[in-house]
Amino acid sequence: MKTIKKSTSQIFAILIIAIFSNISAIAQDKVTLTDPEIASVAVVANQIDISYAEIALKKSKNKEILAFANRMVTDHSAVIKQAVALVTKLSVTPKDNAVSKSLNEGAEKTKKMLTNASAKDFDKLYIDNEVVYHKAVIGAIEGLLIPESDNKELKGLLEDVLPALQAHLKHAEMIQSKL
């Protein structure tokens, strides 16, 4: 009997492809979201990336990874503050939904993978995830959240966040190319 060993990076690649496919499928399916549900997705997506960055700040020794992770905490915390201020102003309570639940389910698997990654594999796994995650979130914002948003201010916030997410993606891809 032949045993096939998969490296941590191969397993991670399979996991992030599955998560990316799941988010893409949700965005492409005709999902109807209310503004409270869109607000929930926005907050959840930002909180998830903060949680990934917090793991990186504990595990990585790479200066570029640490700087990137610090930027993710700062930038995504600022977006959450903006979203909370907007939903408070609009008297909207974010509402959990299929998209936010799917994001959280995928995040739990990813956080476990990142937490259990060896020091040798961690930086590559983290930055590979950041590339895939930012692509998925950008796709969801462009293909689902903005089109589904009824409130001009909520739609405006989502549109305003896109350039920062695109900059994060480019930064992550630059780091990825060096690892």
C-alpha cells in the first residue's frame, strides 16, 4: 500500500481554493442581501483579516510579513469603525446571513491551518492566504455587496474601501513574489 504525504502548503492550497470557490459561488449565485446583511458581511470580512494578521504578528519573524500584518490590523480596524459609525447613524443592525456565515466557517479552517503551520511554512501560507482572501473579498464587494446595496451611503462606503483592498492585494502579491 502506497501512502501519499501532502505537504502543509499543498493542503493549504487546497483549503484556500475551496474557500475562494465557496465565496465566488456565493457571489455568483443570485443571492439577495438586505443592507443589514451587507453591513454584517463587511464587518465580518474585515474582522477575519484582522484575525489572520494577529496570528501573523504572533508567529512570523519576517519584517515584511509583520509590517503587512500591522497594516491589515490598522486598515481593517478603520473600516470596521467606519461601518459601525454608518450603521449607527442609519439605525441599522447588522444581520448574520449565508455569506457572513460562509466567511466565518472558512476563516475558522484557515485560522486553524495558520496556527498549526510550522515556522518554516507560515510566512508563505499567510501571504498566499492574503492574496486569495483579498481577491475573494474584492470579487464579493464588486459582484454582490455593491450591486445589492440599496443605501447610497453604504454603497459609497463599499466603493471607497475597494482601492484600499486592491492596494492590499498588490502589496500581498509583491511579498508573495519574494517568498
